[in-house]
Amino acid sequence: MTRTTTGSSRLTVILSWMIALICFVGGALYIWKMPSPEQEAMDLQMKQQKNQKSRKSLTEKVKQEQAQRALPANYARQLVEQSEVLVKKNLEEQVKKFQTMAETMRRRKDDMLAKVEKRKLPWGAPADANDTSKARAIPQAGNPSANASVEELYAVLRDYEAEIQQSHLAVSAAKQSLSKGQSFPEVYSSLKAGNSRMPSFDELIRMQSRDSEWATSAGSNASGGLEIKSTADLNNYRGLLGQATRQAGLAQSRLEGLFGAVRQAGNPGSGMGQGTGIPGNGGPGGNGSGNGNGTGMGMGGSGEVSASGGGKGTFSAYSGSKLSKEMVKAQALPGRRFSKDAERKGWLYINTWYMIGPWESFGREDFSIVHPPEVSIDFDAVYTDGQIGTGIAETDSDPLKVIGDEVQLDGTLRWKFMQSESMHNVPPVTTGHSTYYAYTELYFDEATTMLVAIGTDDSGRVWINGKDVWRDYGTSWYNIDEHIAPFQFRQGWNKVLVRLENGGGGPCGFSFLIIPQSK
């Protein structure tokens, strides 16, 4: 009996040790195989990146399908006409400016050539030393037809550019030949015009299509007979129109430099100048949110500002504080809907916007380079003429600092929904010499007059319901009360478009606040 008990005890001990050993080995294997916290974090990150890539790939696929969506012929013609409205007006105004510059340069040329022709030649000078026939034969640019296309208006601008440059060359040759007693023909033939010229419209087409063939059709109403059959074609065509206005604006700057003139402009509403913007006529409608078919609503204006004294300096003058900024910041609340029956009557700041950019501004601060959002608001549009390089994708709305990660810019631009945690709104990617647009809609239960406070860093321009209500020229610090003025908002939804310029590489942003006007 005792032996049996002892044998059983030994068996129990052996089994216990075997179980313990198995558990120990199993635990050791589990610990050995179990990933470290760092490995778990890496695995989780890789999984998230994989899911993100998968979602991005799906999003890109959807966007590509939307971009290739076919447009009915009549609808495509309507969208082309809508896209050209503001561009044509802008180019027509540029033609008038070029005509004025050409007439001025012609008078200068005629005066200087007359002096050359009348001067007395010393003994032994060449007989043709005063021959100005080649300079007199510089062809003069003509006028566009009554219903000129974008292509024709652009070609006329190129003709004026060539005439002005050649006439300026003749003036320079005349001055040199008179001051140094040289033969005019020799001096004139030795001078060469600058290489900076507007590219031809065909060159613009090649640049926009990236050297791929763009089909044409005799029945197309687009400039150059370009076929517009899909939303991709429409977006490309809008990019082409933007390139045309941009090149015209750059040419204007170059030509103004020949006159040694400094552009002057005042700030609308400040007693220094008055904006006379004419809104685009893309039609109001509810298609601004985009439906995949390239629909949109004209927002921009093409107003000019006439200065009545005082020029634009490097920095835009700030007329002084009009609001208690700290009090406004402490009491203002976000919102896009306003009711007269609401108990609260204080400041509302608008912090939800759709934004797009950056486009290259080429250092211009006069808003003469028109970009697609001023033609129509189309949230489905994809533009390929944006800035290329690097920028900062901001993660903080601090008005004095640029906080965020550096990102690469490939020139592709899409609308992006942005919501700021404060009254200061920053663009999607901050970079220098850049142009951005922000769009939103405000709702009022009945027609209401509100005080609107606008501040931008650097320069900015604002349209409300297509009306050009404010422009701020030049580099400036951000202030919430740079411009305060009453505006009559209509019942229902009101459309607001902001154009923002960043002259340097520093902070960039804006604010838009409203409050009922006191009676």
C-alpha cells in the first residue's frame, strides 16, 4: 500500500514537472515571438499607410473617372462661353492699355526720328547716317474685331507688344546716335530687342497639353477650334485661358518698364481709389459645389482701380485700429448662418472655406493675372498650372508663424475643404510669390445689412455675390480690421470669394468677420 502511494507520488511529480516545463517553453516561445512595442508601432503604421494608399488609389481612380466624364455638346458649348466671359473682358482691357502704350511710344519715336532726320552731318559722314526709313517702317498693330475670340485678342496683344518693343528700340537708337554723333542705321541694326515675348497661342496650347496633341473641330466654339468633349478637356481649356491672361499681365509689366513708370493704385473705399469691378456672368445657380460635370458659377470681377493721388509703396498702409482686437478675439464665435431672432448679436467669424492654390504670382500685386476661380467655381476641377517646388502644409493657424511640414508641389491644384480653429484662416500650402482663393457661402434668414471686417496677409481681394467689395495692395501685416464696411446681404445663401496673395515666403492668411450694423 505504501509502495503504491509512493509510486503515485513520483508519477504526479514527474507529470507536474513536465507540465511546468511545457508551460515554461511555451511562455518562452510566446515572449520570443511577441513583437516589441516599437515593432507593434511600426506594424500599425505600415498597416495605416497601406490603408491610406488604398483609399488614395481609390480616390484617384474616382477623380480620373470624373475627369474623363463626357459632356453633352450643347452643355460643353455653354461651359466654354461661361469660362471665356471674364477672360475676354480682361484681354479687351489689356488691349486698351497696350493701345495707349503703343500710341505714346509712337509719339516718342516720331519725335526722336525727326531730330535725327534734321541734324546736320559733319564732313565725311556717311550719306545715309540720318536714314530712318527702317524705323519708320515698323508695322503698327491693328484693332481686334467686334466679337473677337480669346485667340484673336491674344494675337493682337502680341502684335502691340512687338510694335512697342521695336519702337522703343528705335527711340534708344536715336538717342545714342544723337548723343554720340553716330550713324542711325548702324546703331539701330546693332541693337536687339529683348527675348522676353508673349508665347504664341499655339505655344500656349502645347504647354497646356504638355506637347500631346489636342484635337480640333470646326464646330467647336472654343478658341483655336479645340475640342471640348469631357470635363478633362474643359479643365485643360480653363488652364489655357488662365495662361493667356497670365502672359498678358506679364507682358504689361515688361512694357511698363520701358516707360520707366511705377504702377500706382489706391485702396477702394479708402478715399484713394474706387473699385469698379464687374462680376462674371456665369450665372448664380446652385452648381458651385460641383457635380462632376464641370459646372460652376461666375464669381470674379474685372474692375480697375484709378488712383487719385498717392502711390502704392512696398508696404500697404494700415490706417490704425478700428476694433478692440483682444475683445473681438475673446467674444467672437464661428458661424455661417445668421438669424435676426438669435439672442447673440456679437461678431461671427467665418472659419470654414474651400481653398485652392498656390498659383505663381510672378511678384505682381495688382491682381491682373486672372486664375480659374475668378471665372467659375468648380469644386471638381483639377488644374495643372499651379506652382512647382516646395511649400509648408500648415498645421496651425498662427498668423505670425508658419508651422507645418514641408511638402512637394507638382503644379496640380484641387479645391480643399479647410476649417480653422480660430478666426485666422491659412491656405492649404504656404509658399512665396503665390496666389490662393477661398470660397464659402453665408446664410441669412432675411435681407440684412452687416458690418464686414476683412484682414489679409499680404494683399487680398474680396467679392460678395459677385460684387468686387475690397482690394488691399502691397505687402502688409495681418490685422483683423484692415477694412470695415457695411454690406447688404440678401435673403438665403450669399457667395463669398477671397483672393489672397503672399508676396514673400512668410506667413499668409486672412480673416472675415461679420456683425449686425448698429442703427
